[in-house]
Amino acid sequence: MSGHGTPIPMTSRPCGPLTGDAHVPGDKSISHRSLILGAMAVGETRITGLLEGEDVLDTAKAMRAFGATVTDHGEGKWSVQGVGVGGFAEPDNVIDCGNSGTGVRLIMGAMATSPITVTFTGDASLNGRPMGRVTDPLALFGTQAVGRDGGRLPMTLVGAADPVPVTYTVPVPSAQVKSAVLLAGLNAPGQTVVIEKEATRDHTERMLQGFGATLTVEDTDDGRVITLTGQPELQPQDIIVPRDPSSAAFPVCAAIITPGSDVLVPNIGLNPTRAGLFTTLQDMGADLTFENMREEGGEPVADLRARYSPDLKGIAVPPARAASMIDEYPVLSVVASFATGVTDMQGVKELRVKESDRIDAMAKGLRAAGVQVDEGPDWWKVTGLGAGNVPGGATVDSVLDHRIAMAFMVMGMATQKPMSVNDGSPIATSFPIFEPLMERLGAQIVRSES
Ligand code: S3P
């Protein structure tokens, strides 16, 4: 788990062109869901291309604690022998989800309608994040929760012995909340309905349908209405996990800002609920091309080529696009520093409750690197200095947040002076091969402060 070991200071130095193929790891969201739904199916689910990052490994450990047999067959191939909907056993010990908000919130949903008592904890970052957004709707099923002040972990949930189905309008744009309610609805009788005003990533809906649940989605004036029929027998699946667009964002953005670069990222998932960054980069004038568009395992996939783009312009990022790129704002703000003009990011309050307060963490680091950032509760603006003009030369606190650490490592590839982070160890939560992959492309990342 990150944040429990020795910090790993890292420095990224200005480098020459980045070139070659970047085979990024499997999608984190789909990896968590593959393990959890596999554990709730009857029979063996086989998974290829699972992300073997710490977050997902913590979810694998948790599924074992609930009674599923989870086996690592090597080279990204895993299997899960599920215990069926409602078949979770009570774990002998506390479930530690490490750094993972997705892990803990989805698992809370999955156990909430079984008559078991479970205590959850995590690292210092996760234990500071709000869980009320999940335990509030779970209470409607009959689940009880007791946690620390502010609805924070460690927290104990007592699953509902006689769950009732629920109709719930998600008050914040959150796929984790939506998914927790749907997973809880699996073991409730009748129909559970989730309404979301803004569409968020829809992997749970797609995968539930793939596992054989009866689930419909309707776009209405009130938003996306998702209706799930409870107590299905989920059928085990063979899942190919697409490569993670949120991880692809790092080599793609690095190529865009580093002179002479030309990088191909093969096989990345391009689900429209995840691909907002790439549209935004194109709007800014980035040289991106999508090759070989196809569908794999129910998800759109393509090979993405990114080339150095010296004439980027700041833009106003449409707030309606926020959910489809919510994890990509840290690295977008780095690209914005190399554009000319202001990049205006509005409607992004959720960034304040991620693995860190990402507006605060990025603003501090960007300012230390010589870039002007203005911010408010749900917005921030980066005033770009243009290609080649960003000073750099700062050490930034990565605040136990993998995406903050990786964003500043990308920045250091094109600043005038190197960029450092005090701790790169959280990178292992989502992108354990980040350093060797970036180095093979031509990056210069070393494990020490400059
Ligand atoms: C995720 C949903 C998003 C995202 C996270 C993964 C998921 O969180 O930030 O990295 O897999 O459902 P929210 O649901 O809190 O927006």
C-alpha cells in the first residue's frame, strides 16, 4: 500500500523527443469491477489484462476475504471463482482498501445487502475522504454504518438482512456512488433505480449487462435512469480489460509538450464517458490521431498517436465534459502551462475530494514552477506561458496522490529546469510500470530529488 512505506523522491529532467510505443496497463475502473462482479457470479470468471496496481490488488485481497477464490495466473491473467449474489461470507478481519476510493466504495455497495458486518479502512488519503455519499444511499436499503467524524474511515457497515429496493438520484456526479447503489441493488428484491443528472463512466452498467443482469438505461428529462432487476444469477465472464485511458493520458500529454515527440499508445479504451481529455487536447490544438478504431469486450478501443504540438492554445473546458475527464485535470493543467492563454476549468468541485484536493495540490506545484494559477471552490484557471517558456525547478508535495506525482513528472520533461516530487510511491497504485515505460520512450526520471 502506498503511503505506508518509505517515501520515494523522484525527479524528471528535461529530455529529448519521446518516441515509440507506450503499452499502458489495464483500466483501473474495469479491473476493480471485473474482480467484484466475478466474485458475485456463480462459476469462474477469467480476466486478461488486469491492472496489477496496488489499488486493484487490494480489491483482489478483499474479494478473497469475502470467500471468493481469486487466482493470479501470471502476465495479467487472473480468475475469480465467485460465490454468487448474496453469497459473501463475513471477513475475519478489517478490509484495508489502501489508497482506493473506487475499491472501498464499490465493495461497500457489494456487501451492503448481505447480513454481514464489515470494517473498512485505508491509508491516510483514503481515511480523509467522504464516505457519506455512499453510506447515505446504502441506508435506504437498510444498511447501517458507523464511522469517524465526517463520515470517514475507519468505518463499520452492518449489511441489511432484509434489504428493500431503492430509487435514488445521485446528488454529485460520481460513478462510484452510482455503482455502489447498483451493486447493493443486486441482492435486493424488485427493481433498484438510480438516476444521474450528468452521465458518469458507465462500466458498471455495461458489465452488469455482460454478466447477465437485467438492466436498462433510459435518457430522460430528469437525467439517465438506470433500472436494475435484483437477485439475478450472474453468469461468469471472460473479460479482456482495455488499456486505461487515464494512464494513457500521461505519455500522451508528455509527447504533446516535449519537442520532437511521436508516441503511439495502442489498444486504449475510448468509452465516451472516459475520453473527454482527448477531445479537450484536440480543442487546444494538440496533434492526436486515432487509428484502428474497433470494439473489444463491449468497449470502444483504438490506437492513439500523439505528436509534439508547439502551438497549443488555452481554452474554456466545457463543464459538461468534466465527468468524462475527471481524473485527467491534473495532467491537463500541466499541458495548459505550455499553451498560450488561459485554460479555464469550471464545474470541477469533485477534484477537491479525490485522492487529494487536486486543485490545491496542482496549484501549489504549478505556482512553484513559475505558472500562474487562479482558483475558486469549483474552478481553476491556468495561464500558460507557451512552449519552452515554463521555468520548472521545483519540488512538489505529491500528497499521497498518484496522479499528482505523475503530472509533475510529465511536466519536468519539458520545463527549463527539472521537476521533483517528494514521494513517487503512490504511482504504484494505478501505473506500476510508469517509470520504465516513460524511460523507454526517452524520459529521464531518477529516484532522488534534484
Ligand atoms: C471511478 C470513478 C471516479 C474516478 C475514479 C474511478 C470509478 O470517481 O475519479 O478514479 O471507477 O468508478 P467518482 O465516482 O468519485 O467521480
